[in-house]
Amino acid sequence: MTVISDSSASPSSPFLSNLRSLSPSSSSSTIVPAPFASAFKMEAISKVNYEISNAVGLEELPEEVVMMIFSKLDLQDLKSMTLVSKAISRLARDSHLWKGLFITLNPTEGVPDPRLWCSTAVINSKMYLYGGHTTQEATNLISNVKNDLYEYDFEKRNWKLLSHSMGGKTEHKCVSYNDSLWFTGGYNGQDYTNDTYTFDPETGVSAIVETTGERFSPRSALTVGVWKGKMYTFGGWNGFSRKWFNDVYELDLDMRRWRRIDAKGPMPVQRTSHASVIQDGKMYIFGGFSGENYLNDLWEFDIESETWTDISQDCFGEKPAPRSRFCAAVYGNSMYILGGWNKIGYFEDLHTFNFTSRTWCQIKSPKWTIPSTSQYSFSIHNDLLYIFGGYCAKRKECVNDMVVFKMPEQDRLAEEVRMESEPPKKKSCFEARKIFEEVVTSSS
């Protein structure tokens, strides 16, 4: 994970190598501007001496060349570039340079305390975080189920604690529909549940949803998605009965009526702590734990025909290793999954699955390290992926870090095509730039 710190760039910085490649080294004069000197040790500066008459300074190069050079730098060196001059600082602060970087945001006042398996959902320019739990010391036993509900403002970049009457939950799921939050399932500290609550951020009113029909049995660690006014649940488990599930239920969010779906085709095996997303009328299920094995199969559920298809063998690329305790999210025409856990250990990887080409791809870069995390929350706002909390394997503790990942360009283009009929999101670039400004300011 690229963690923002106050340390200066080292003498062995990749940027110094780039500078040496730009100019001959035959004299004692230096082209390093005075503001830039503060970011390096004096012994490093002595190694970057060039003859003024022959040297080419960064400000003399075309901007596209400077941007090409900067694209090879890591985040620490980009921060150092902001100290060179106003012109170079402007280029170094371009948010396109740090797409694909995992950036841990600086803690802000009122941030929720560390937790596992909270839920997050986005409505307009706000993200809402609810519940979660901590564990009993070094065990994985649930302790201290949280009952707090927070609002995070993407523009103001602050947290706000909200009042509600829903009690506490963990390993539940939350979706947004008609500008309200819908929470279902989970463990409340005493029992597994199958109730559903709503919360209206506009009015601040929370209420249990009175439903009809056949709803799923009490459970946690299920997955939930929304398609055309209906919420679909899959899987989960009940720790008291030691039972894992592979059933599908539908809740009509307007009629408030549950229905068990008698799906056609071969069924996925039972599982918990898996991931699912809905894209273009299909629900995709990946991974999880069956009670006996960790899984990495991929299933497609056609919502209209109510038919399951195992597409695991119809995909290209190298699929992720078997795992549980991870999340998935859709951006553009791809599903993203991060980290997770199996009996061997924790994963530090980021994978995408393209729905059109049915291709798996692992995203790698020498510029960053992927968080080693599980049991986190996952939300996307504009072209930024927000990861909150979870268990950090390297620190061996649950955390309350907020990590941001800027989506790769190819899926950003896919998102623009998919959203071309909607009004443009004018705040996307502003939001990304504001995060970088905050990072730079905090470490200057």
C-alpha cells in the first residue's frame, strides 16, 4: 500500500535517474531549483551537477515529455516534484499521474473506529457506513458488534455520526435504492437475522421494513444486489446451526414482497464470505468458503430466465486463487476483487474480470503495493474506489484506514460509454485532484 509519509525522496530516487538521462554531467553547475533542494539531502544534490550551457531543464521540455517522465515516478517522487516550481508543481499534481496508486488518506476528525465487515453504500456525493465488529484478541470470534451509522462527504472529506434506530449488525449487506439505504441479514451480537431496515438520509428516518412472502432464513455473510427495483440475495451461513446456503431470494423493493427463486440449471455449491455483483441483468458469484473448501469458481445467474450457468471454464486469463472474506465491485464493464483470505494466508492482489471478453486480469505495477486486507468494505464513487477498514495482515489488527484507488483508464472509457446517456459527472476530476492536493499539502 502506498502510505503517505513525511519522508523525503531518497538519493537513489528514480527521479534522479531520469534527471541524469536528460542532461550531460560534465560541469559543476546545477539545474536543481532552490525549492526542490529542500526535498533532498545535500549529498544527493552534489550528484546532480550539470553544465548550464548544455543542460536541459524540466521547464524547457514540452509538457507531454515531462508528463511522460513523471508517469514513471512513484507517489513519493511526485510529491517531491511539487517543490520544484509552480510550473512543474502544476504538472506533478495532475491526477492522471497517480491513477492505479493505492493511497491511504490522512485520518480526519470523527473517522469510525477500526472494524471488520461493516457495510458501505453511496448515495449522490455521500458514502454511508454502518455496523461491523471487532474480534476477541487473536481469535476470529465476533466481539463488539457496532451499531453506529456514519456519513462521509466526498467533497468536504469529513465524517458525520448519524442517529438511527436499527440496532447493531455485522456481516450484513446494504444497497441503495431510490436514495435510501436498505440493510438486510447479518449478525446482531446475539443471533443471526433475516430482517430488513431502511434509512432515508434526507429525513434521517430509519425503520424496519414490513414484508410479505417467503424470505431467507436467518444468516450472515450473504451477498446482495439490486436490479430493476428488486433486491437479490445469495448464499451466506448460520454459525449456530453450522449451515451454509446456496439459495436465491428476491425482494420487490416497491411491493415489499419476498420470493424464493426456484432456479434452473446446475446450482453453485453452498458458500459464505463470497462476492457477487449484478451487471446487465446477470448476477455473478465468485469464490467464498463452502464449509469444506475455499472456492474460485465463477457463476452467472440470468435474472430474467432465473437460470444458473457455471462459466468458470469459459473464461480467459488466470483466475484468482481460491479465497473468502473479500468484496467485489463493478466499474465500467469489469468486476474488481481485492485481497481476501484462505487457510494458506492473506492475499495482496487486485483482479478484474471483463464481462464482455470474459477475461480475468491481475493488475500489477512496480509503483505500488496492494493492501494485504480482508473483511473490508468496498464502494465506488465516480472513478475512485474507496476501501475502508478490514483486517490488515501485515499489522495483524483490524484497521480504520481509508484507502483510495483511481481506476485504470481503459475502464474509465468503458464507464463513459455506458453512461453516455446520463448527465456528465462534473465532480469526478475535482474529487480526484482534491485527494492529491490533500496528500501533497499534508506532507509539505
